[in-house]
Amino acid sequence: MGATAIGTGLLFGYAIQRGGFCLTRGLSNLFIMGDATIARAYVLAILAAAVGIQALSSLGLLEVPIRPLHWASNIVGGLIFGVGMILSGGCSGSSWYRVGEGALGVKVYKSLGMELRSAQGAYLLPDDPAFEPVFAGLAKRGTTVYAHLSEPIAAWEALDPRSPDYDYYRTRPVWHVHGRAGVPSKETILAARDRVLERHPTLRVLGCHLGSMEEDVGAIARRLKRYPNFAVDTAARVVHLMLQPREKVRDFLIRYQDRVLYATDLGIMPGQDPSETARRLEAEYARDWAYFSTAQTIEHEGRKVTGLALPEPVLRRLFRDNALRWLPGLEAGAKGGR
């Protein structure tokens, strides 16, 4: 019996790991990205189980006890299960196989501080005591935390066509919190993140999107000076750098050349044309490379800026070396095909 249980468990773990099998992922892919692959697999599994159990029962090989259905218990249990999946980002099975396969990083999303609330209705901030054991555990494991906390200041301001973030918030009103009562300010969210950095000096944190301080590299520099365990990436924020004085940005990137990683924030979603996405990625990369590596005039949405012409060692760190340093295991994972 024990050997059967172990064997079944190993097969189950292998199947869900290779297939990315997770109810949360299946539902989010279905309703957000229109990809029904995992949802269809769940329906097929339920149908196969129902038919198989009925067949075995009809043959007398399996006795199925019929118990009364307790509606209240099932509803309450389902709600508890659902809340647990939301808080953990997945069901228990997928969480265990992700830990087992050795994730290189863990992402903390902007819903923390802008969307998620406690049972009392207060917005949850990154430094809430409930998350302390999580950050302490990640620090102990040496796991990098990708922190997408807060947003550009445009999220708290009235829509302005002159803003580089205008189209994003015009088409994604859920994240445009201007005039929304009770939502913490950008400064409040970033201050809570800073307290996490201070409380966990061995926790390696990578601030997505220039750490949501994209409007001023001076603000980023002050955090990098104060917290040696903090770095930032440029995902979807190179345009914000272009809006700032050239020499100020250049000096910042040279001074903190070990603390900034290049990133794009582009990916291929189900239903999208891969060739079109590839063209967008190539165009964005070419623009960004010209901005960082040359003194050419770069034009973006009618605005002309002069490239930074960063030294070659700085470019190498920005585009490659810093990623290997701040995400230990990345190079080995890439060689292993992960």
C-alpha cells in the first residue's frame, strides 16, 4: 500500500509539474487570456473520473458510498479554498512542485497596496506583519524577490494625454486609482516597501519598473545608496528615463552600474500573433540599445532625445552581468533548458 501511494504521488507530481497543471492558472488563463487549454484538461479529468468510477461501480469492483450533501459546509469550504488559492497564488499541489523545481525568484505584485484588503477592509501593504514570515523565509533561502509595488504617479492623477502612461491607464482603468477613496498614496506604498528592505537586509529585492520611482533617478539613487540589497530593472520604463536630463540619467547609470538590469516587460500571450510580438520586441530592443549605447538622436512619440553612449563595461552589466548576479542560478538554469 505504501509503495503504491508513493508511486502514485510521484506520477501525480511529475504530471502536474510538466503540464503546469493548476486550477488557479487554468481559470486565469481562461478568463484573462482566453486560453482554455488547462480548463479543458480539468473538464476532461472530471469526465474521465466520473465515467471510470461509474464503470467500476457497475462491475462491482468499487463501492461508492452515497452521503448527504451539506450545502452550507461545501459553500464555506469552497470560499476558504478560494481565498487560500488567491493568497498563495495557486493550489497546494502547484505550490509544492514550484518549490521543488527551485524557482529563481518570487514576484510580489502591485495588487499589494492597491487592491488587496484585510478582513477589516484596510488595504494591505508590503510591510504588513502577515508577510514577515514569508520575507524572512525567502531571505533564508536566498531567493530573489521581484517587487512590482506601486505604479507611476499617473495612476493617482487625472488622465493626461501628455503622460507616457496615458494609454495604459486609459485602457486599464482598474489600475487608475485617481479619485478612488481609501487607496494608499504612492509614497505610502513605497515607504512600506522600504521598511521591508530595512527589516530584511539579507533579502535580495529587485524593484520592477525602476522600482516604481521612474519619474526621478535621484529617488532611485537614494534607495540604492541606503539599501545594498536593492536593485531595479528598466522594464517598460526606458521612456521615463528619456524624459529626464541626459547627464543626470547617464551619471546615475554609471554610478550604479551594478544595480540596474535591462528588461522589456514584453511577452507572448495566448491568442497573440507571435511574429507581431517578435517585431515589437525587436523594435523596442533596437530603440533601447540605441538610447543606452550611442549618442544618436532617438525619437519616441514626437520627442527627440540624445542617446547616453554608456561605456562598454556599463552596457555589459546592464544587459547581462547584473541579471546573473541578482538572479543566482539563472545561467545554470538557461544551460539546463529551464
